[in-house]
Amino acid sequence: MSLYLRQIGAVLRLEMRKTFLSRRGWWVYLLAFGPVFLTGMHWLIESARHGGRHSIGEDTLVFAGIFHFYYLRLGIFFGCVGVFSNLFRGEVLEKTLHYYYLTPLRREVLVAGKYLAGLLSATVLWVGSTAISFMLIGRHFGAAYNDYVFHGPGLGQLGSYCLVAALACAGYGAVFLMSGLFFRNPMIPAAVVMVWENINPFLPAFLKKISVIFYLKNLCPVEIPIPPPFNVMVIDADPAPFWVAVPGLLAVTLILLAYAALSARSTEIGYSE
Amino acid sequence: MSDNLITFANVSRFYGEVLGINNVSLSIPPGVTSLVGPNGSGKTTLMNLMTGLIRPTEGEIRVLGIAPNDPGRLCRAVGYCAQFDAFPKGLSGYQFVYSFLLMHGFEPAECGRRTLAALEMVGMMEARNRPVAAYSKGMRQRARLAQAIAHDPQVLVLDEPLNGLDPLARAEAIALFQQWGKAGKHVIVSSHILHEVDRISDQVILLSQGYVVAEGQIQSVRGEVKDQPMQILVRCSRPNQLAARLFIENHVVEAKLHTNGKEILLRTRDADGFYLLLNRIVLDSGIEVESVSPADDDVNSVYQYLIGGEGAAI
Ligand SMILES: Nc1ncnc2c1ncn2[C@@H]1O[C@H](COP(=O)(O)OP(=O)(O)OP(=O)(O)O)[C@@H](O)[C@H]1O
Ligand SMILES: [Mg+2]
């Protein structure tokens, strides 16, 4: 057991060094920086105007929208495509995967180590971005916002958003680590998963559960009203409560990882087209 | 089943429709073994098979008694310096060797010690802290060699390890291979050209188009080669006269005149001798020779290619 831990540590160490240095992933940083930039501008502009035209409540609703439609469905989604699908595929393109395959690492351990490395960088990036944007969006209210965060519901909401962001990294990470083992072009599985996640509300209850969004959307602390043409079409199967959503998502993640580990065992290294 | 051998039992490997190697049976004892064959003959395929990177379509492989699909055991016994000249990004030579040693489960201090020993052995101590990206081709080759030997494997598989090395580094590398071979390790080296490696090899395996065409100690392989008749096609002005002269000299085994009266197909056991004789005949008789070319693309011409002109010199 301690050998496996040491090996996972060794993989983690090498992967972290590579991930943070990789220029291939520059656009992931851009994706994460986007909302920080927007909320930062919002703060600066509103502070300059001095005029409070909206309330803290409205800002938190706007943040809920940003989080749901940008972070969950675009930013973290494509961020995970960028980070996780390169874990194996990137090494096949660079012809370096054989170095790992020539060490006495069990393939399961390799998958675990690489996944943890991806998870660590993705989580730092996206939880960080979420927290900073959340703190910036109401910053221009000054003391009132501090009060909202530290003595009101703010901290609880922030905690939920961070948890959801981290879980999204975990779930999408597993999806795209696995797809990176099978597809040369990461955008093909990305498009398929994207469509799947977006038709999720219209799917029958059983299929709904094979999804990342399904578990996470109900964990978001502030509900966004669904606009009219869609609200009737949504078959709102029992929204998963917290104690189902978190284990449910983790279970989906583990199943995907187990499958990835299994296919990593039978992967051959030829680096051919 | 011996634990001291690398064995292939009727191993075939296909890449879809493409033949990698076909029905290879081998038993490789310790010492330096050279895999020799032209491009695409299956050298890398054979090496990838014995290191577990790919699996055989048919047949069974054992490396010192270990099945190649058991990386936990195999990769402690085997070090493979593959043909891919690629490295993980952003590492120095030292970090490169060290990082993969960690995955063997050694303590960090032990990894450091082994890394330095391996770099020392290939003469890369000075450049060890420079980024691999700034290395020359020969330095990268040596860094990869160091990585392959750092865990002190019993079996070393080296795919064209002399590529990109200057004569001095080449001599040093060859000395290392011999030293490891003498120490009882399996050292398996591939090359395009036999005389590049024949001096140091305890045995050679000649490959052509996925088949093992000869195998054994270098002298016996050479003997086999000498005995293979070779076909030569000559276009000349008076082919029947040429044939007559050749038979008088008792040199060719067989001669076939082409119906066009311009060409003659000859079989000889001694190509070098034949060329010398042909020159003499041409000078003596004034036969005008248009072209002389080896006529078979089978095993014989592969031998000629591999062994080169001075094949008989040993
Ligand atoms: N990944 C692959 N996909 C398809 N065919 C392959 C693959 N790898 C090798 N082959 C084919 O298998 C045959 C043997 O190739 P191999 O690479 O083993 O030759 P080699 O002796 O190492 O050649 P070289 O001297 O060029 O390195 C060739 O015909 C090659 O085209
Ligand atoms: Mg090769």
C-alpha cells in the first residue's frame, strides 16, 4: 500500500510540474480569468459611479447566473477538456507515455496519479476563480457586502459554489480523462458530452442520472428562474437532495475512473495514427 | 522454462493488415545480442513486444520467466531505451532520470544516488542540470540511456542506441554494452548495419520483413551467408559468350539466358569474386556491359545489404 502511495506521489509530482509549465493549456487560464476580469470591472465601474442602482440581492442573482451558465456549462467544462483530456492524449502526441509504461507502475495507479494531478490543478484554478469572482461582484457595496458575506448568507453560498466547482472538476475530469484514452481529437467527445448535458432536463429520470450537471444544479445555493418556453418542457424528476447528489456524482466519477484504469491496462504504445 | 532466457514461442504481431513480425521463435541467452535488419524489418516491434509496450497477436513471450503483461515485475527486470527521441516537458537531465526512478518506489535519497551513478556512467554529469530541451541529439540519446539503466535492470533493450553519437561516444557506448554483457546482463541492441555491432555481439539475429532469417553466433551466421547463392542480372552485348567464360572459370552455379538475347541471369555463391571476375572478362573479351544488378529482393540481397562488401573478412 505504501508503495502505491509513494508511486502516486511520484506521478503527481511529475504531472504537476508538466501541467503548470504546459503552454498547451494557456487558454484554460484565460477561461478561468474571464469572470474575474468581468466582476473586477464591475467593481471598478460601480465604485466610480458611486450610485447604487441595484441591490446586493440582484448581484447575487447575477452571480448565480454566471456560475450556472458560464462556470458550470462552459468554463469548467472546457477547462476540464483542456486539462484532463491531455493527461494521456497529450503524452501520446508527444510520444512520452512509454516512459510511464516502462516503470513498474500499475496502470490503475498511473490513472489515479494523473487524475489527482489534473484534479489538483483544475480545482485550484476554478475554485479560486469562483471565490475571487464572488468576492468581487458585490465589492462595490463596501461594508454592506462584507456584512452580507460574513454575517449573512454570503459565506454559505460561497462555500456551496466552491463545493460545486470542485465537484464539477471531479466529474468532468473523470469524463475527459477517459475520453482522452479513446479519442485523438478531444473536441469530439467534448461536443457529445456538451449535447448530452444540455438535453439532460428533457431526458427520462433514469438517463438523467448519468450526468454531471444533474447532480450539481440542485447544489447551487441561489436558484435561477427558468425562462418560459423551457420551464414547461422540463421533466423535473425528483431533484437530488445533497446526500444523494454528492455521493451520486462521486459514484459516477469512480465508475468512469475504473473504466479508464481498465482500458489503460490494455492500451498499447505504438504512437501510430 | 528457464529463468535466464528471453524466449519467443511462435510469436506473430500484426498491425491490422500489416505484418510486424511473423512466427518468430527465439531464445536469447545473456550477453550482447544484436538485432539487425533494414528499415521496417521488425526490430522495434520485437523490442516493444519484449518490453510489454505491445502485445503479440499470437504466441507467447517470457522475459526471464516473466510475462510481459505484468509491469510490476517486468519493468524492474527490464530497461528499454526506445527509438522515440521525446522527453516530458520542462525537465533537466537529472530531473528526467530522477522522476521516473521515483516510480520504482525507491527512497528519494536512493533515487538521487542512482540518478547520479547512471548519469556518470553515460558521461552526462556536466550537463545534468541543464534542461533537456537544450541538449544536442547525442546528449538526449545519452540521457535516455541513463534513464533506461538507472534502476539497474537485468535486461537492457536498446533501440538503435548508437544513432546520433559521435565516434568517441560510440566507442564509449560500445564499451559499456560489452561490460554489461560480460557482467551477465542481457544487452539487446538493434542496428541497420551488421558490422556496426558485430564485433561486440555474442550473438546476432538477422531480420528481414518480419522474419528471422538467421540467428546465432556471428561466425555461423556469416558462414550461412557465404553459402547462400546470389542472383545477378547482367545486360551486355554478348551474353552467351559471357556465360561460356564464366563456366570455364568454374565460378557461377547457374546461368539463364533471357529470350531477348540481351540479358543473362547468373547465380553465384561469391558475389565479390564474381564482380572481380566480370571485370577481368570484360577487359579481356571486349564484351560491352550495359548494367549489372542484384536480381533478388529476397533473403540473399538482404544478407548482402547487411553484411556489406567485406562480409567475408572475419
Ligand atoms: N504502429 C504501427 N502501425 C502499423 N504498422 C506498424 C506499426 N509499427 C510498425 N509497423 C509496421 O511493422 C513493420 C515493422 O516495423 P518496425 O518498426 O518493427 O521496423 P524496424 O525494424 O524497427 O524499422 P526501423 O529500422 O525503421 O526502425 C513495418 O512494416 C511497419 O510498417
Ligand atoms: Mg525501429
